[in-house]
Amino acid sequence: MLDTPRRLWAAAATCIAAFVILLAVVYTTDRGAAADERALEGFGELQRPRLAEIADAIAHAADPVPFALLSAVVVAIAFLRGRPLLGLAVGGLLLGANVTTQILKPVLANPRGTFGEYGVATEAFPSGHATAAMSLALAAIVVAPARLRPLVGFIAAGFALAVGFAIVSLDWHFPSDVAGGYLVAAGWCFAVLGVTRSARDEEPLAWWIAGAAMLVPLVVAGWLALERLPRLTGYAEGHTTFAVVAAATAALVAVLVGAVLAVPGRR
């Protein structure tokens, strides 16, 4: 339960450690680099003209201008709820996470072997779009009233995951770039919450609601995939790395969003 500053700081440290491990795996090991490449190929083979248009629209939702507008809305909600300090905190989260990613990009620039053939820039890790999407998602959860937090968490997780999958399918980024961006945003979120945390309790019902909310994406995804299950299964069998990486990315989003949902907050 992330209910104390110490535990929130520990969560932030865990995100940093996971980021470093991910970086080491895809930058310094042949197997990690190859898995990243095969997963990218799998996403690319799913692409169709109509899907490409949809993916492009989703990806551009995390461009600088939409990001700035959505960030302003999230911060404004905190102020309208009479929580100016919370508004400043999420503003720090949104700014800090995305500035961090932009600083890390040139520092960690690396062509990563044959990856250049896919058009992915050398300054791709971590992904700026993934950082923007996840930081917006987590900020929205933080400013939402307790009764709406599970619903906001569900929508936010879908948004972050959709942007992540879109930019990979468009060959803008490798899956590892997306995961790196998610971890930067989550690390900043936990750090900011650790700084602003005060001792307060939440009704036990909120914990059950938050836990149940994390099951919703699985139920919805299962229902939508039911009719196409044979086709999806066949594709996954021929693209095992893609399937594993896609599932791992979705699981990472669920864990990070679920962890923030589990932080007690005022109504």
C-alpha cells in the first residue's frame, strides 16, 4: 500500500531501477536488442492503411501542442477543485517528466545496430510521446475525485497504451523506448506524490473499487477479441516476441496505473 512518503519514494526508486535495467538489456545485450527488433517487426506487420491513419491520429494526440493543452486542463481541474498545491504538484510532474525525457534522449542516443533500417531515430530512448501520454494519464488520476478515480484510471490507461502501441506500429519507436517513457513518467509521479504526501486515510471501499477497475481493461479486451480470437492466436503463434512484448507493455501500464490508483487521496 503506497500510503507513506517513504513507500512512494521507494516506488519512484523502483521505476528508476527498472529504467536502468531496461536500458542495459536493450543497449548491451544481443538478445535484448534482437527481441526489441522482432517486436517492432511484429507491430509493423499488423499495419494496414486505415489502421495507419488511426494510429497516426492517436500518436499525434501526444504531440507538444495537444500535450500542453491537456496539461493545462488537468492542472486547471486541480485548481477548480480548490487544490492549488495539488495543481502545482501535477504541473511539476508533467513538466519534470517530459523535460527529463528530452534531456535523456541525446545523452542516451544510440543507433542500436541494424535498427536504423526501420527509420527509428538514434535519439529515441526514452520515447517523448510515451512519456507525455503516461504523465498525462497519471496526472489525471491524481487530480480526479476519489469516486471517479477508477473510471479515470481506466480511460487514462487506455490512452497511454494506445499512444504507445501507435508510435511503435508507425515505426517511430521501439517497444523499449515506450516502456522507458512510461517509467520516467511514473518515477516522477511517485516522487511528486512522495513530496506532497500527508498522513490521511481513505475509506476501504476505495481500495476495492480501484482493484476492480484494473480488471475492466482485461474484460473489455477479452470481449472485443472474442470474434477475432482465431486470427489473433494464429498471428501470435507466428510472432511470439511481438505477442510477449505487447502483453508486457500492457501489463506495465496496468501496474503503473494500478499503483497510482492505490495511493490514498482526498475526495
